[in-house]
Amino acid sequence: MRGKVAIRVLGALLASVGVLVAPGPMGAQASSETNVVTQWNRTLLSALATAGTPPPAAIRIGAIVQAAVFDAVNGIEPHYTAIHVAPAAP
């Protein structure tokens, strides 16, 4: 029961920041308006669903991926302090 609640909380959190996309094949949902962050999220959700990852692990993996996505995007045009990786490139 706690696992289902945890997944719902993660889903609500991701949805609240506008990054949650239903899992599915990337090619089927890709369009000219699709950005890389949305593709990373779609890939994450698809991989978690395919692997049948239990909720506690899925939440941790999701958090790690989101931190990596944030650092990658912020590294392109830095506006915020990096979470894990300080950009070394100019």
C-alpha cells in the first residue's frame, strides 16, 4: 500500500512541474514540439514500467535521473547551482 502511495506522490510531483508524460514508445509520441527533457522522462517511465521496478527503487531512480537532467540542462545555459556536477566546460 505504501508503495502505491509513493508512486502517486512521485507522479504528482513530476506532474506539478510539468514533466510527466505517459510511458510509451518515443517514436510514437515524438513531434517537432517534443523537447529532450520530455524524451528523457518518457524513457525513464518506460524503462521503469518495462522492468517492473518496485516503487521505492523507482522513486530513487526517478530522483537520480531528474537531478541528472537538471544538471545537464543547467550546464547548457547555467542559471542555478548544479546539484551533482559542476560544469567544467566553457
